[in-house]
Amino acid sequence: MGEAIHGATIRRIPAVNDLINVFHDDRSGFYIVFNDFVIVSEHLLNHIHEIIME
């Protein structure tokens, strides 16, 4: 059972890396999109944290 979970995790990591590589490409538009994606993610996490702490 542990091998199945570990195998699924190993397969998922390259998919996430590929997604990040698409956004982190050094082409002009993709780098801007990646930065916006990071900023939106940080704001979303901060908002969720504020809701939880209320």
C-alpha cells in the first residue's frame, strides 16, 4: 500500500515541475504571468489565514 502512495507522489512531482516550467519560462509574457500567479497565491493564502483566525 505504501508503494502505491509513494509511486503516485513520484508521478505527480514531474507534472507539477512541468507546470512551473511553463510559467517560469524566460519568455517575456510567461515570466510576468508566473509573478502574477505567485502574488495571487500569496494573497489567497493570507486571506484564507485571516478567515481561519477570526
